[in-house]
Amino acid sequence: MSEEQAQQLLQQMQMLENMFAELSQKENSIVNIIRDANSAIKSIQELKANPDSESLVPIGMGTFIKTKSMPDEKIVVNVGAGVAIEKDHDSALNYLESKIKELEVALQETNSQRQQIAANIEQGKQQMQQIMQPPQNKPQ
């Protein structure tokens, strides 16, 4: 293998490692969003079960206000692109659960891509090791 080919392989390896890091970051973001959605679902279920309970609502900078929700109070749900709509408890739960399913599919796809790139990186490392090994003289 020529020096030019080795250089191309090295650049390819660096590109794959960058892609691997980006996919890992994307995977972590998806997991965090799923965790937030599950937390929201639990909170809505708790509000539905105990409508007269007090809640702490964050208003920024670690500051909260105690509030009581009304039994039939609507929930404001962000549906994307800066748009939020009011939904009843069941509709909000259904919306969040469907979003979690979508996110789980995205997580599986991202994980699959990450595993493929990891396999490509491993293959590249093996090729680099072969390049780095000095040729052995064959007995005549």
C-alpha cells in the first residue's frame, strides 16, 4: 500500500470517528428527550389521579411557584416549530406516548448506524496495523 493510500485511509478513519462521536451525541440527546417525555407522562398521570394536589411550577433560575391544578384543566403541549396546543389529559398522554415510539425508532436507527460505523472503524484499524507492520523477508 502506498503512502497516499495510507493517508486516505487515515482521513477516512478520522471521518468515521467524527461520525461515531456525532451519532453517540445524537443517541444521548434522544435518550434525554425520551426521559423527559416519560417524566411528563408520569406527571400528567399523577395530576389526573390527584387533581387537587399542589405542584411546583418552574419559572426560571431555579425558582418555583406552588400551584393547584383544576380537575379538568387542559395541558399545553409543544407540537414543534414553536407551536403549542391545549389538550385534555388523555390526548396529551397519547401524544407523548406516540412521540416516545417515534423516538425509540430513531434511537434504534441511530444505534444501528453507530454499530456499523464502529465495525468500519475496527476494519480500518486492522488495515492500518497491516500497513504499519514491516514486510517480513521470506526464506528462499
